[in-house]
Amino acid sequence: MTDLIHVILLGIIEGITEFLPISSTGHLLIAEKFGLGARSDLFNVGIQAGAILAITMIYWKRIWQLFTQWRDPANRDYLLKLFVAFMITAVLGLIVTHYGFKLPETVTPIAWALLIGGFWMIGAEAIAAKQVDRTQVTWRVAILVGIAQMVAGIFPGTSRSGATIFTAMLAGTSNRAAATEFSFLVGIPTMYAATGYELLKVLKGGDIAHEDWSALIIGFIVSLIVAFVAVKWLLGYIRTHRFTWFAIYRILLGVALLALVPTGG
């Protein structure tokens, strides 16, 4: 029963944090360190896929429009930019994997990423506010968002959504809603690909028999439901609010972790 509660809590944490600019990977690692127990890479990526399915459901009309009306120049251009951003992330991800990069298993680097990212968000929001309101996604935005996704992937605590949203805003898509939409849409193939990659690793490594599939399925469903609610709320929130409170939360959490966790912990 205790393990079930832990799985549900991890699903809730993932669902809330995956698309809020506060880092889902960082929060999952923190939660595991502070009592919820370590989980397999497949579990962590699998519950992320639950959150991605939620965003797919929310944006299904936009996705359907892009694919069924691809002959429209604007839609075709947008699809190509999504594809390029995804491919940049995928190629860089393969390079990083080839060189054996592993996510840190300590809280300290996460704390610093949360702290630095919080101040960066405040500065980026202030700079973007001075720009002309632009909804167009340029090629520069697409390329930099692809790079930002990879940076967030190798530095837990950075936040994939935060890195990509604010990179888009600083690179030219200053409108919060437009930057958020591009960030979320490019995250869909990225996270599905990551989940598929981890599943293939489990199958190839013969570890499938050791995976706790019931826990993964429960975590996936919980994450899906919670993420759906969280994203719906966020999309309404950013219409009239900045991301400032998320930045403050990151800074406070980062400071608290640095104060509570021993050096190197």
C-alpha cells in the first residue's frame, strides 16, 4: 500500500510539474531522494509520457489542423519548424547518449539549476515585455528551442517547458501564448520518442521481467489526469499573468535545498 501511495504521489508531481516551468525531472529526483524511492528510467519517462498524452489531447484540434491542412503555407511552415526543432533535440540527444552522459543523482545541481533558472526567467520576462508582441515562430526560434530542449534534458532542474518557452520569447516569439504553444507542441514528439527509446532499451537489455508494470501504468494514468488539469489551468493563467510566481517558487526552492542538503548531497 505504501508503494502504491508513492507511485500515485510521483504521478501527481509529474503531472503538475511537466508543463509548469519548474522542472518535472528535478522535482521527481528531489521526491525520490526525500522518501518516495528511486524508480527506473522507464518509469520516469513513462509517467512523463502520460503528461505528454494529456497535452496531445488538449491540442488535438491544432494538431489535426496542422496535418490535415498541411498544404496551407502557414501550416506547412509551422510543421517544418516543429520538425526541425525536434530533430535538433534528437540528434543532440543521440550525441550525448553516445558519450555516456548520465543524469546527476544528487540534489545540489538541481538546486542550482532551479535557482539560476528562476532569476533567468525574471530577466527574460522583463526583456520580452519590452518587445513588440509577436506571435510568429521564426526559424531562429525553432532552432534555439531545439537546442534549449536538449540543454534542459541534461540539466535536471532547468525545466524543458521553461527553457523552451523563454528561449522562444527572447528569440522573437514574444507573445506568451504563442511561445507556450510551440514549446508544448514540440515537446510531444520529443517525449514520445524518449519513452520509445527507453522501452527499446528495456526490451533489448532483457530487463522487461524486472520492470514494475503495474506501478508504471498507475503512474501514467495519474500523471495524465493531473497534467490535463494543470495545463488547462496554465493556458488560462498566462493570458493575463506573467510567469513571475513560478520564478519566485524556483528561487525559494533552490535556496531551501542548498540550505538543507549537505554539500555534494
